[in-house]
Amino acid sequence: MASPLCGGKTLLLLLVVAATLSLEHGVPVHGFLATSSDCQRSCGNITIPYPFGIGAACSREPSFNVSCLVDGQGQEAAYLRVRRGSLFKLFGKFGIDVSQGEVRVESPISSSCRNDPKLEPLFVPVHPFTVSNKNKLTAIGCAIVAGIGSQSQDGYTSACGSFCNQDSMGNITECAGIGCCQTSIPSPGNLRTLNASFIVTADSMHISAPQKFSSPCSYAFVADANWFKFDPLYVTSTKFGEMYGSGSDRGVPLVLDWVVGNGTCEEAVKNASSYACLSDNSACLYPSIGLGYRCECLVGFEGNPYVDGGCKDIDECAFPNVCSRGTCVNAIGSYICTARQGIVSGVIIGIGVGSAAGFMILVVIAFFITQRFKHRRAMKLKQKYFEQNRGQLLQQLVSQRTDIAERMIITVDELAKATNNFDPARELGGGGHGTVYKGILSDLHVVAIKKSKITVQREIDEFINEVAILSQINHRNVVKILGCCLETEVPLLVYEFISNGTLCHHLHVGSPRSLSWRNRLRVASEIASAIAYLHSSLSIPIIHRDIKSSNILLDDTLTSKVSDFGASRYIPLDRTGITTVVQGTIGYLDPVYFYEGRLTDKSDVYSFGVIVVELLTRKKPFSYFSSNGEGLVAHFSKLHGEGNLIEILDPQVIDEGGQEVQAVAALASSCIRLRSEERPTMRQVSRALEGLLSPENHAGANNMLAEEFDENGQMMIGYPSPDEGQSMGESTRWYSLEQESLMAVHSR
């Protein structure tokens, strides 16, 4: 609540009370009450507010028609059709929230016991309902991976893996990757598929931390992040399934956003007969979750904006300690504090004897004072978010560099103006970490603005530290962070604008020819240079953790820019890795990192190797399967070991690449080895690719990768060649892990 303005003079009180009386008694009534007084407004213990209703005649549109039925326990319950052909029970006493534009329904969980892979895809709602980013995807069990897909690209944009280890099972207390994992969902409105699948255990795969514990059942579900409380018994017993499985007649609470209509606010207000925001003190919002809009009460009001007169003034004076001293006087949408109690009656008398002209002047002045109060409240809210998002910490971190401090923190007003109030037409795309908008700042600088997901408090410190570190990165192949805004509920990041799309977009076009071979080789070298810089040239090394072709941007000259550091982690120099929740994109995710949960720089090396395979084959790692059911990495490794890569290579690469292709293929194979210790470092990879691009080494490309030297001058083992029989046999055994993992994920 905003700080009260105390000690006002008589004139100020006169103006405020005048405004209160005029607004309470002189506001014209417009619109009509679209709901009949005969409509049933409750079902069981759930209230059904308009625009929802029980029966078609009592709801605004068919999508909001609620069915009042008897559930499996013989109790009256409310059901809503949020997916074609199925009714879903509203969850809890407050299943419908008109102020937030949300409903909560009981969503079924996907489950399977004793490693019987029969998980079913989780449902996705239809317009006007979308999955809220207040939910998280959760997987419980051992050797289970859950993936999330969006409309923006094929395959999965994010996934989480849950693995088990006998030594740690007795100590788990939270959902952090051992026995249970969670991941955020894609941008609102972009969700397309929710899949959960089992993968094989690692008992015979020679991984250093094999899974020796098998949970009796595994589960996957999407639910309100604030609702789920982890219990170790969910992993070691069938408790969770008994509580929320198919036999329990209960589901998990799924938060859905909803909108009214099919157009924008600007389009809706033009048709008064169908405009949904009926209350005088309401406003129209376009929440960027697809076609449609929603209504909300103005600051200082609460209630139902979809009903004429539904937004009621909040009596701030009813709250304790609103005024630290004096008397609280309520005003429409605001309040004021005075130190003299006797003034109020005098003000009312003064209004009664005042002239009509003077009264109107007072009303106008009071309006501006009310607006001033609203502005003060907005400023207080911005300050609250700034402190909540640890803005002071960021200021301290960048204070040593004045040039950074001056440009890092950007106001929300400037970003709203730059994006036309985050107009959906300005959206450039989105993923698991947020929605990206194109913006034009006041200095005419074109930028990309990422609106991040709602984050929990414990992650904010890491987010701020990451921003502070990345703000000091200066590499031509890393997208520059220009600033951030912390005045909103979720942080906003401002990047340089890269105009020519992603590497994924340029590779996977419909035409038979794509990027030239020299451009592909140069792009690979630039990516390697950027990742090597993150790993070894900073005071605190950074592991990107989500290297993939859709996170590589290309400018007008096809220069590469590594982007999207939403999943990145920094690792102190005295440590080789950290144990963390598995996060990344299926197809690019290091299988060893997935099983062990230990993140190292070699995880980025593996992901980079997958990109090189993608450059060589023009196949999508997250959706490609050979005739034998092998994923792209497994099939590429097998063919390379057999010396038969021509079967999978892009014909354009064969035509243009010459001898360089075999050298690059050998480099890719070394990067995607299952044993992380056998992979080269990114600095070694970068040197090798730079050598391929240099004119003097162009003719001897096949031989230049035969040997490489480490930092101490010691010769590194040569990269594998197609005639190494031993690596072929070992590769086949090891890549069965990768193959089974990808097959399980995509079989749904």
C-alpha cells in the first residue's frame, strides 16, 4: 500500500471530498447487466462469477458455460470444457478468478508403474484458455524425462530429467533433480505439446554414477508451482498416485489463463454492444496470450469488471494503520490522511454552501489530485518490484564500472514506449525462458527485449549476478546485453537486435540449398570461439547449458551471435563442475549430464558437437530418426564409424565441402563422445576450426586434426577416424544410451 500523504490543509481535503461525492453520486450509468438475476451463481462450494455461468443463457459465450454435475464422490461439483470433448472439474473453492483472468482445473497426471512405459500425453487446452506460466512441469521417479513443446518450433523447447542414486535417496528433501525435477513452460499461448517418457537405466553404460534405485512408479504432470510440495515418499512409494492418480477421483491444480472475444482492446471498444468491460472503473488489457483480451478493475477498485458496476471502490481506511497519524478520509480510488478530525464536517458544510461554478472547479482539481495519488501508487509498486528483484544488488555489482551502471538499468516506461506497450505485433519469438519483443528506444536504437518468466525468490540473486557478469562480456560472437528493467513483477532484459533470424531458420528451409559450406564452417568456428571465450577467458567461467541452433542468431552479414543465457550458470575457477537440476533441450542435451546431474564445460562441448552434426546433415536433432529408430547423434556416430557418412550428409555439403567435410565430421564425433573426459575442450575445438578456415591449411584439411596440443604442450590423442575399429564398437554400445533416450522422448 502506498505511503499516506499526511497533514493536508483544509483546501486539499475539500477538493478530495468534493471529488468523492461527485463521483459517487454523479456518475452516469452505461451498459447493461448481461447476467440474469435468475441465473444460478454457485455449484457446490464454488462461486461462478460472470462472464462464466451455469447454462448457455447465463454465460457470456459457450466457452464459459459451466456444468454443475455430481462427481464420483456423490458431491455437487462444477465442470468446465477447456479441451474439446472433455469436461474438467474446477479445483478448490476459488476455481474462477476474474480479477486475474484465471481458472484452476483438476488436471490428470500421467503415470506408469514398474517401468512399464505407458505414459500418456498431457492435455493442452483450446481457445480461450491457455496454460499459465504460473505452472511448472514436474516429473517424479527414476530415469524419466518430461519435455515441453511450443508452436514456435518442432520438438521440445525445454525438458527436465529425474534420476536416482542409491547413496542420495535417503537425503532428498526437495524437487531438485534427484527423484524429482521441475521446469518452466514456454511463453503463454505458445504451448503445443506436453510429453513424458521413460528412458533406459544406465546400469551397464559405465557412467560414474549409475542408477541403482528404481522407484515403484513414475509420474509427470503440469500444475500450479505454488501448490506442489515435494515429499520423498512420492519417489519411494505409490503415495502420489494414490492421492492424485486416476483411481483417486482427484487431479492436480492446473492454472489456465483466459480471455474474452477474439480481437484486441482497440477492436473491442469500437463495438459497444459486445464490449466485455462493463464496469465504469475498469480497463481493457491485451495479455499477449493469443487473440482476445481481458478486463481488470482500476487501481483503488476491486470486484468484477465484466459486470456493470462490478468494480467497487476500495475503502483503504478500513485497513489498520493506513494513516500513521490523524484521520483517514476515503476517496474514489484513493484516500488521504489529515491530522485534524473536525475538518471533515466543515468540508461537507463548505461544499453545501459553495457555488455551482466553484464546485465544478473543485471537481476538476480533485480529479488531478486523484491522478497524482494513482501515480504515487504506481511509483511505489515499481519500487517494490525493484527491491524484490534485488535492484540494489545489481547497482552494487555494476557500480565499479560507471559506464555500465549508467546504461544497465532501464525504466519500464521507456521499454513500454519502445514496444508500443508490448504489442503482440512486436513479438520476435519465445521459448522456455521468456518472450522476445522488438523495441525502438528513445535514441532510435533498435533492441530486443526479453520478458522473462516469473521467477522464484531464490533464483533472483543468481539472475542478477548473471546479468552483471554478462554485461561485461565483450565478444563479437556473443549477443550483447544492453540493460535490464527490474520495475516489473518479472525482470526484463534488453539485448542488441539481431535482424537475420536464427541458424535453425537458415538451415531448415524448404529449398534444397541452404547456407554455403564456407558459411557453415565459419559459423561453426564463430560459435566455438564464443563458447571457448565463456569457458576460459572470463574471471568466472560461464557454461551456457542450452547451446542449440535456435539460440544462434545471424546478422545481415551472417555473423554468428550466441544468445539466450536464461539457463546459463557460472562456475568458480576452483571447481570443475556443479551439481544442478538438469536443464536443456532434448536432442542437444548431454546424456552424461542428464544421468549424473553434474554440469561441466564438456556439456557445452557435446551440445556444440550436435550443432556441427546439424550443419553437416541439415537434420533436426530433436525430431530426426533413422529407419532403424536411431536418433540423429546415434545414427551419425554409427555411419562415421562405418566410413559411410555420405548416407546422411547434406548433398550441398558433399558438393562444396571437399576434404574438409571428413575433418569436420571427425571433430563433431570427438565432441559428441559419451565419455565426457574424452571430449576436447572448446578452446581446442576453436583452434582446430580456425585452422581449417586459414588459407594455408585449406589443402591439408584431413591431416590437420590428426594431432593437437593441450595447454601444457602435451600432445592430445588424435580425433577418431573412420578406420578405428575399436572406437566403432565402443561407440555403438555407448550411443545406445543416447538412442534410447531420444526414442523414448519422441515416441509419444
